[in-house]
Amino acid sequence: MAEGTYGTVLAYYSWLKKQINNQFPIVDFLSARKNKDQLSAYSNHLLIRIVDGNADLEGAPKNEWLKILYPDKPTFLLRFTDFLGMNGAWQWYENGIRYPGLDVSIHPFYGVYFPTRYEHLLLFDDWLSSNNTFEDVVEIGIGCGVLTYYLLKHKAEKVSATDISVNALQSVYADLKRHNLSEKVSLFPGPFFQNLNMETVDLVVFNPPWIPEESENNLDRATHYNEDFFTIFFEEATKAMKPGTKLVLIFSNFAEVAGLTQLHPIRQELEQSRFKLISFKQQPLLQKPSQRKNWLAAIRQKEMNELWVLEKN
């Protein structure tokens, strides 16, 4: 367990990262993943004591999440990396995030995924602007709620949204109340189409994870998918959706250009004739990654965000 000053513990963690970087240099996505796993293996043993909602380290910043998430634990041990993550998450939550084309701010609760890039959001916004208003929409995996706000911007009459993360549902609910929009959106816990009434739905929206890799927690599940993820999704979509209902999928070719897979799950599905392709659009990245990550910059130069519009046969 780490004791003393916050600066000392932070310096040790920085030293540890440097040692891992030297031992496991990052040159591509796979080596980046190995580096991350190695750092986690070591840093998970770096614990700090929490006392009455504060880190027991001299000079440690206040962390409001500790009081919110652990109200009944006066003293316990916490991984230092979790403390760092909470600090960053609190800033996003307190200050809010503004996305292009939206006049509301989003305040993601701790542990809730939110986009740090926006090209795919602009693709969706543009598609909505060129289509008629949808009356009954379902969003699968609402996350921080950003896609739902684009739907409401374009006058969607009713939105029903699901998510497996309780934190995500709580986060969106609080934001909807903050913006006086809670009457327009219904939230349902559970995966995919569970608990939804699909009788009058005319549009389903899904921004699925883009990276074919096992996830370790709910936050990772927003970006990583396991081997049978899309198989299960499309099977359930086929059963739940009525013929003629549109399905909008926001995706990326990141996994292909990173050399992680040669398979595209949406193209694979279209070969089965359960859905027909209505339209498809790609958008290159507008935001450039840090030049310190040259391996990622090389991927980003080839990466394309994708918007697929399918229709249930």
C-alpha cells in the first residue's frame, strides 16, 4: 500500500509506466495492448487508502466520486489507477461535453463511455437531416446518450433506449432531466432488444463496438466485441424488427486497417439476405491523433467511419 504524498505516488506510477514502455515498446495496436496489460498487471498492486471519501495522501486532489460511489465505506483500499481515472471522469462530468450540432451539454457519469471523436456523429447528424422525421425510434446501447440527442434535435417523436450499464442509464436519465427532455425518452436496462415493444418502431440506431477483442468491464464493452457479438445481435434484430424497419449502424474499418481482422460483420450479415442495404457512406477522420503515437497516426490515415442504413426484409 502506498503512503506519503500524492506527488511521490504519482512519480512512482510515472516511473513504472516508463519501465513498461522500455520493456514493451509500442509499435502497433497489438503491442499497445500488451503494454497496457503489463502495466495493469503491475499497477493493480499499487493501492492507496481511502478515508472518509478522501485519499489518505498528502496533497491528493479531492475526488467527489469516492463519496458518491462509496457512501457506506469510511475506510478501504483503492487502486491508484482507479483514483486517477476517477479524477479525469469527474472533470468531464462536472464541466460537461459539447458535441458539434447539439445545443445541450452531456455529463457522463463515472464508468460511462462517451465519444472523444466526432466524425461518426457528424455522419449521423447529416443522415438525419436528409431523412424524414422518425416517430418511434430505438437506440441500442445508449451510452452517454449523444445519439439520442441528435435524434431529438431532428424531431424524433419517441425514443426508447437500452443499455447493459446501470451507470449509463442513470447518467442519461440525469441529463435528460437537466435538459427537460425526460418525457421524450424511455430507458430500459438489458442487452439489445430486451424489454422493448417493437410494434410501431420505424428506426433502430446502433453504434456498436468496433474492436474484435474480449472486454473486461462495461466500459470496454462499448468499444470491444467478442466473437459471437454480431451474430447474436443480428439474430435478435431479425426476430424483433418488423419488415420495412430501418436499421442504422455506425461503424468503422479500424479493426481491418489495424490488422486485427479481415472480416466485416455488417458485410457478412448482408450476405444472409435478412436485411437489404439502403445506403452506405464513409467519412475519413478529421481529428488528427497525437504525433507521439505514430503507430496510431498511421492507422488513422486509413481509417474510415461508416454509416450503414439497412432495412429489414
